[in-house]
Amino acid sequence: MNRRQFLKTSAASAVLLGMGGRKVLGAPDADASGNSVAWVTLNNGVKMPRIGFGTMTLKGDLGVRCVADAISLGYRLIDTAMIYDDEAPVGEGIRQSGIRREELFITSKLWKSDMGYENTKRGFQTSIDKLKVDYLDLYLIHRPSGGDWKASWRAMEELLHQGKIRAIGMSNADFAQMNDLISNFEVKPAVHQIETHAFFQEVGAYDYLKQHGVQMEAWSPFAEGRHGLFSNDSLAAIARKHNKSVAQVCLRWHFQRGVVAIPRSTQKAHIAENLNIFDFSLDDSDLASISALDLNTTQFPEWS
């Protein structure tokens, strides 16, 4: 099934009508409040949704609309970053959704230009001011290259202890940096957000993070469609087998591996489709077929 063809099942139609709930999406471990999205407990006891909405490039009115749509459809994890230049519209979309702040899990990230102890404190304050929130559920060092990221981590530990952040983590760190944090700092990362998808499965990182109790989170879980992901024969065959889309198969693969994913879309139908992954399971043969797709190399060399 083509990624751009929305699956018109009764469950998906119900989601678009704003009826998202445990019974609609069939999430076996939806939370007690009735949210359709399952949650995972991080290593500090904070609960995080297992699928969220990414916002990179969603600026201005488009960002406001997409975030409000995502929340109305059942998303509770909203991911943004200073470098995306969309924290203000993301915050406005959150307010327009009408959902209480306490029901949401909001992530933002510290960019390289704000590395260092004092810069981190200022960068964090700028982010929550733009979002117009009092705290973040998760704050990540976006790319720990250049500048004093260790001083940034100490500042983030303080913000955590002050209740201004509920969990802290890394994005795009290497093994040496993760080892340093886990071994030598007071607070262990709760989350590591990295590139991972069917073509770059990061098996070593997956095993390492699982061993150390750090939640793995996938940015760009569809690899932005690179390397022909949406037309891949193996993924398309699995999609036909389950009467799902390739996108849904990819997200279900992340879900079954225990990886949090944050897909992004500008179309309400696709935003709903991406959340409709709880009424089927990939079997061993499906998982083996996807495992064979691993190229073990980034699909974003320009970001390396």
C-alpha cells in the first residue's frame, strides 16, 4: 500500500472523526486516562508516550495547525527543538488543542550554540518562554559536538532537581559520550534520540541502551522516504499482508522493539494513520524480513 493512500478502515475513520480512544485504536496497554497511545516508564519513573509527533520544518500557521491536529487525534508526545525555529507555533498549537498541559509530554532540545553551563540555563528559559509552558517533560542535548556539553549536562541536572524538567537525555551522542554520562554523572540519561529506521537499525546502540536502561527514541523513523523506503518490496509485502501502509509497518516495528518514534506529517489523514498501529502485530517472519533490510549506515550523511 502506498504511503500516500490513507487506510480507510473503520478504526482510522473513527480517529479522523475525533473519536480516538482505547477502543478505537485497540491499544492493549493504553493508559488509564483513556489515551489511545501506550506509555513507557523511563529509568527515573517518568512515563513517556511510545509514539509521538515530530515537528521539524513545521513553522508558522502550518505548525500551529499540525500540532493542534495531532493532539486532537490522540498524540500526547510533542517533539520540538530550538534549532527547528518552531517552538512558538508548537506552543500555540498546544494551547489551541484545549488539552491540559499535564496530559502532554513536551520535548525540546538544546542546540550547539547554547553549550556551556550558563548558556544552557538561558537556552532552556528561551525554549519554555517560546512554548509558553512552565516546564518540559524532556530536554535533550541535541548534538553534543563543540562547546562544553558536560557543563550543559550539569546545568540540566540542576534544572531537573528544580522541577523545571522531568527527564533529561541526549540526541546523536556517540558511545564514548554516553559511557561518560552513565559512568561519571549524577543523573543517567533517560532517553537517547537517534537516527534509526529499517535501513539503519543501530543494533549495537539498541543493545547498549537496553542494557543501561536508557530509552531509545527514533527521529525520522521513515528515513524521510530515502532509499525508496515507501516503495521497498519487502515492506510493501508486509503491508499488504496486514492490510496496512508501509508507514504503519515501520512504526509497528519500532513499537514492538520498544523504541519510541516521532513521525511527522502535514496531512491530517497521515497523522491519524501513523497512530493507527495498535490493532495488528508483526510476526517472526515479518521481523526477519525487516532485519534483512539493515544497511548499517546513515541515510543522512549531510548531518553526520
